[in-house]
Amino acid sequence: MGYRLATLGATALATFMLTACTTQTAAPPPPPPEPTMDIITAAARGNIAELAANKQAGADLDAPTDLPVTPLTMTVLGGHAEAAQWLLDNGANVNALNGDGGTALNAAAFLGRDRRRRRYVH
């Protein structure tokens, strides 16, 4: 009798859980936070979350800033390979020109970051 009661209880619990899981709609993911720093500062610090927040807010991933370098070049100058890869994966143009006419590849070559240069050659 105890076995049947345990089986009945487990079956009832499983049915309840399946019903609850299939009838509730998933909550939408929260909107990305507003950026707390500009895109060039985020790039200089290698802060991928802030880069994403800036992109969501409409920042141009290729526009030279007041410095005048692109965010991609700023990640290269700071040695932030993961942030540079994130920019490339999210549409940054590897051939975007800085104010001096150079690119992120030129910056990597100038700094002697041979292992990372391949990432910027397309």
C-alpha cells in the first residue's frame, strides 16, 4: 500500500510540475543596462558589458572618437584581446580608419603584438 501511495504522489507531483512548466510563459530577458561610460572608455578598459550596452544604445562601433581612434584600435592599444574579438564579432569594421589614417592592425604591428595581428587581418 505504501508503494502505491508513493507512486501516486510522485505521479501527481510530476503532472503538476509539467502543467506548471507548460502553462507559464517565460519572462522576457531584462533590457540591457544603460551604458555608464562612453564606448572609447569601455574599449580602453576592455569592458565587454559596457561595450554591449553602448552598442545597444546605438553607439557606432567604427566611429573615431575625440582621441581620434576607433574603439577597436583602443582595445588593441590596451591589450584587450577579448574585447577586440567581441567588437569584431559584433560588426566592428577591421579596416575602419583612425584619425591618422591607420587601422587596428597598424596599432598591433606598431606595438609588436604579433600573435594578435592575425585577428585583424581580413
